[in-house]
Amino acid sequence: MTTHDPIAVPAAGAAKPRIIPIFIALMVTMLLSSLDQTILGTALPTIVGELDGVQHMLWVATAYILGATVVMPIYGKLGDLIGRKTLFLVALSIFIAGSILGGLATNMELLIAGRAIQGLGGGGLMILSQAIIADVVPPRDRGKYGGFIGAVFAFSAVVGPLLGGLFTDSLTWRWAFWINIPLGIAAIITAAVFIRLPQRAGRAKPKIDYLGTALIAIATTSLVLVTSWGGTEYEWDSLLIIGLIALTVVSAALFVWAETKAVEPIIPLSLFKDRNFTITTVAGLMTGVAMFGAIGYMPTFLQIANGINATESGLLLLPMLVGLLITAIGSGLLMSKTGRYKWMPIVGSALIGIALVLFSTLTANTSPFLTGVYLFVLGAGLGLTIQVLVLIVQNSVPHKVLGTATAANAFFREIGATVGSAVVGSVFASRLTQQLADTFGTGENAEANSLTPAAINALPAELHDLISDAYASALAPIYLFLVPLMVITVVMLFFIKEVPLASTVPVMEGMEDDDPDDAAPALAGDDTRATVADDVEPVSRA
């Protein structure tokens, strides 16, 4: 049966003034959560040295990724069931609590615990921010805002390491945590005052999918541990890694079974009947693999090839940010003006593939300028891809499952990023070990293998060049392995159905403002209900 989502017509002069402060609050929170995935990179050697925890270094990053990935689908589903504003404030509070614990940590155990708590809040901030924007901004206008959101992630990828290095060198690494506290409090106040979202009137008690939640948490945890430990802490053929792989497969299969039985499944399998959702989710996963596989080891390569420090290598990533800013913001404005968007992720995925081919030509003698051009191409491709894929998902599914669909899409992209980083890292480490053995011989390989970028850059020129060549020979060809993923992605995206972008925000029947004592919903005026605007083709919902 085909139905249509009722659409709320914006009240003239009432909606736009509120969108700006809402958007600012959401941008700040997304910046907080995305920065925390990168800011500790340059500070980590100092942190583990001060807290005497080199052996636990891996868990500083893993704890955050694990916490954020596990809760993404949970926040998405609960937001659809009970409303997003309260959850958003809860996620912000959890994130701040984790930041306080991390900033006060006196040992590695407390630091890792703080990072895990940050992840539990940060995963919700990313998902709920995207869903709230979809609640208050029509799809036709969402591109203008989505471009800036995409820019936040690129900005954090570049600025995070710079801030981490600055805090460590000039103040203390603890500021990498403490900076979140005033920003987080400001975001909470802004969100509490300005965010007004419609909620379902007279909702029955939501039926939580506890079994599905537990199973997806087990599957995600075991997968993250496999990708984090495999080839580094443990051999790939070790009993522990094989056991974790088996646990991942079994728990994932049980999760699929549980979702067929749940009244309110955390990831409804019916979503995958929607062609656009399935294509964009798979495309997002592959893009995550390629993106994080491409840039994960680029800073290290730049440090060694160019003889620079970690902060300077972060500056060399700026061309990627520039490329992303131009295409993300430009494509968003163009999308809002024309209503056409299908070509954007197709061209963006092709550019990412081209960038990967260019990266495969890198050598120790490649000039920083040429490397910057390659990074610019990558950034331009990402700017045309990531946020547009999210918008396609949100524009294709019924509004009642908007948060769930957004979270599922982001969840699989994060899984792709985790797997991509791990696979590229494992292959790179294996190839580098072999290259160093071929260069120095087995006897000296262990010593060469333990050198840091700073130590390598301090070596005599001849020895430095040999190690730089080994790094380039080990890393560059791996990028070609990722190219087929983007070729498949480009082909898949041609099958997306370009559903017209609505010019108004869907509001489900029986919805009311989440603050009944306050004014009407931000975009609904005096609770006005109407059909789709005359200039927008109604979107059928299966």
C-alpha cells in the first residue's frame, strides 16, 4: 500500500531565525565528537610516556571507536521512538563526563575509561546531529547545511593533530580533553534553549530491542577487536583472533535473526528493501574503507619522506581540507538551487578512485606540492560524496525511521573505516617489514623497525633515503588495492533513483512539540498541516 507522509508548511518569518542557533549548536557538537578521533594522535607519545602505559597505547583510540560505533544504531532507534532532543542532551553530558575523566586521568586505565565514555556520547552526537538537521531543514535546503557538516569532519582530521601537538608542546596534553568542557556546556545551553522538535503525542511505552542491541554490540566489539589486534597485538592465525572472527560471524547472524522477530528492531531489515538505502549504505561502507585506508598512514609517510615533524605533516594535509570545503559547500548550494544530486556521489567516488591511483605513484622523492595536489583531489571527491549519501538516505525513507536509517548508514560507514584502517595497516606493516629486511638484512631489521619518524629524520642522508624508499615501496602499491572498491561504488551509484527533494519538512500525524509550554515547533508554525508544496512532487512511501 502506498501512503504519503504529511508535510508541515513552515510559518513565514518564524522558522529561519531558529535554524541558525540550532545549526551552530549541532556544528559544535559534531566538531567535538569528530575532533576526539584525531586530536590525541600527536599527543599520544607524551601521554603514554607520562602515564607509563606504552603497552596500552592502542586502546586509547580503540576505546573511543568501539564506544561510538556500538551506540550509533541505539541512538538512532531511540531517537525515532522517544524523541531526539533529550537523547542529544544526554549524549552531550556523557561526552563531557568522559572528557573530565580523561583530563583528570592519573593512569592509563582511567584514560582509556574516559575515552570509552567519550565514545558512548560521541557516537550519539554524530548521529543525532544529522537526524535533528533533517527534522528542521527540508531536504531541498539540507544540502546547504550538509556541506558545512562534511567540512567539520575534514576540518577535524587536519586541525585535530595540530591542536594536539600545540596543547602538548605549549600547555599540557590534558587540554585535549578539557577544551571539550566549555564547548560542550555552551552546546548544551544552546540546544536546550533553541532546539524544538516535534514528538508523537500520547506515545505508548517504546518496545526496546534488547536482544538486537546486545547482539549488535557483541558483533561490533568483536569486529573492532579483530581489526585492532589482528596483525599487531596478535597474529592473524592466533586462536584469539580466529575466535573473535567466529564470534563476529555468529553474533552478526543471530542479530539478523533477532531483527526478524523484534517488534521495534534496532536496524529494521525492511530498510534494505529500499534501493537507495541499500546502495548508499554499501557505497558509504566502501568509501569509509577507501578514505581511512588512504589517509591513515599518510601523515607518517609525509613525516619520513619530507623529514618533517608531526605538526608539519598535519599542515601538509590542508589541501585535502580545501578540496573538501570547496566541493562540499559548493555542491550543497548547487543541490539546493537545482534539486539534482545523483551525479555528485558518482563524480565524487570517481575522484576518490583517481586520487588512490595518484597515491600509488608516490615515492620518497615526490614533492610536497604534488602530494598536496593528490590530497586536494581526494578531498574534492569526499566533499561530493559523504554528506550527499546521507541526504539520499534521509530523503528516501519515511520520516518515522529517519534516525534509524541515518544511524544504520553511519554505522556501516564506521565499520568500513575501521576495517579499512586495519587492513591497510596490516598489509602496510607486513610489506614494510619485508622491505626493511630486504634493505638492511634480517639482523638489522629489528633495529630499523623500531625507529620513530623523528629518529629516522635524524639519520645520515643515505640511510634516511633507504628507509624512506622502503616506506614508499611498502605503502604506495596498497592504494591500488583500494581502487576496485571505488570502481564498484561508481557503478552501483548509477542505480540510485533520484527522488525529488521536498521543500518542506515531514511531520508525522499525531506529533506535538517536545516543549509544550513553549512556542510552536520550529518549522511548523501554529501546528499547520498541509500536503506537499505545489512545486514538489509527492514522494510515495512503500
